[in-house]
Amino acid sequence: MDDRNAKPGPSVDRDDRDDRELAERLHALERELDKGRAARDTEASRDAAPARPGMALGLRLAADFVAGVVLGAALGWGLDRLLGTSPWGLVVFLLLGFAAGILNAMRSAGLLKPGPPGPDDRPG
Amino acid sequence: MAYDPIHQFQIQKLIPIEVGGVDFSFTNASLFMVLTVAGASAFLILSTRGRGLVPSRWQSAAELTYEFIAQTLRESTGSDGMRFFPFVFSLFMFILVANLWGMFPYFFTVTSHIVITGAMAVMVILMVVGFGLWRHKFGFFQLFVPRGVPVVILPFIVVIEILSFLSRPLSLSIRLFANMLAGHITLKVFAGFVTALASLGAIGVLGAILPLFATVALTALEFLVAALQAYVFAILTSLYLNDALHPSH
């Protein structure tokens, strides 16, 4: 314990050198991290929903599908009430809602990739 | 009442308050929302009080939740989306703590009510629309126009995309609420079997062993669901926020 404090001369020097080395290493680390960050940003994966075991996935797909159908029906019914076009609003929007529900479910199952690989470099 | 599996979801007024004919009563739901916020705040504030460079166990738990949500958000929206971190993290902590409070016997599960999950889902979607319009102005609407679609069927596709977008808050709220509701009812029903069978005498007690094991297993499953649903809500929120940040389809 005592003899570490007893020789301050060389240890100060070493501290100084250590500091410089540490600063360099920190810079290097910062560069590495920046590289990582840039990579992460470019590949900011769109639908990175992880695979989960059956029950949870089933409930999730069911909720997605039902939501589409229910929303379509509700919108159609509401339009019918407003415009007096019964039953056409309900019929049309229920079908569209069905399609939207399928789209939801397929999207959250990861079966649908977001658009064809086109020029995806719009500002945004 | 003892075997009624729905009874636990009833709203009871604890302190009746009425302002101008509108009911503002402090109910058991309000109480558990206050408890949820208090619990989440206490966990985060108390555990990070030490600010050790080498974290204590509690601090480590708090840092793990932080890192976990930060990583989830960053992976689905990029560093740009980190401006939404406070929002997503608050949602996650609220849902997680509310679900966990609900695991105590005789406690009320806030997230098993669609009013509450719906309010959160609407908040998310309003934020997506609001931020998308503010950031991209009219360009936000290209979210509804997928590329590479023939012009003939484009109107249909756009309507379907809009419906699909509008159904998001619905599916977000239904998923959380249905999971919590179904889980708690199942648990209650199986636990009800145990008491009902055990009161039938010796054979009944033997028969009650199976539902007892089922109840224990379901309790474990419910803990999993409590954490998983909070995570699912958080990750879907980040995916939707990603649409607001990068609307190009």
C-alpha cells in the first residue's frame, strides 16, 4: 500500500501517457460506434417483428384481421346512416375492410414486403 | 359472486365525484392507474438513485428495461426515432406495470379495459398522423400509395391501405385488452374449478389436483403474457412511428 505512494515521479509520467492512449482509444471507439450507427440507420428494418410462438402470433393475426373487418363494417354503417345509401355502404366497406384485414394480417405475418425494391432513396 | 369470472372487471366507485352532471368519480380503475404510475416511477427513481458506475441489482434492472426499449425503437425507426423514446418508454412501463399489478389476487387489471387500451392506441395513431403531417406535409400521404401498382386498381389499393391504416389503433387496443381479459378469465375459471371440486368431498379433492396444476401453470403463462404484451405494444408503436418518419412505401 505505502510503496505505491512512495514513488510519485514515474507514475505521473505513466498517467500522462495513459491519458493520451486512453483518448486515442476513445476516439477509435467513437469512430467504430459511428460506423455501427450509420449501418443501423440505413437498414432501419421496416417490419422487424420478431417471430413469436404460436399462441401469441395467432392472437395477433386474429386481432389484425378482425380490426380491418370491424372498421370496414363500422365505416360502411356510419356512411349509410349519414347518406341514407343503405345497404350499399355496408356492403362495399365490409368487403374493403375484409381486404384491409387480410392486408394487415399478411403484413404482420411478414409475408408482404413493403413494396417492390425500387428507388428507395427519397428524402424522408 | 365467488365463482363469477367477470366480477373482477367491474368498475366500482370509490370516491363519487360529479361536476356539472358529468361523472368524474374516482374508481378502482383510477386507483390502479395511480398505483401503476406510482409503481413505475418508484421503480425507476429509487433504482437509479445510487447512480453507481457498477450498477446495483435494481439499477441494473432499470437499465436493462431502458436499453431494451431503446434498442427496439432504434432497430425499427433508426436513431432518428429516438426523439420518441420518452413516449414509447412511458407506454411500455405503464402497460408492463399495470399488467403486473393485475397479477396480484383481488387487484384490478387496468389494461383489461378497452377504454384504456383504446385511449393509448388513439394517442399513438394521433402522434403518427400529427408528426407525419408536420414532418412531411403532404408527402405523408404517399404512405397510402404503394409503388409499382397498375393505375387501374390503384384507387382500390389506396382505399384498402387507408382502411388498413385506420384499423391499426383498433387492432392495437383489441390485442392488449383481449389478451389480458382472456387470460384473467381463464385463470379465474380454473381456480374456480379447484374450489368447486374440493367442496365435493374426497373424490372431488383428487379431481381438483389437475385444475390446481393448470392454475399454477396459467399464472406463470400470465406473467409471460403481461411482459410480452407490453413489449408488443411498444414494438408496434415503434413500427407505426417509423411510418411517420419514413412514409415512402
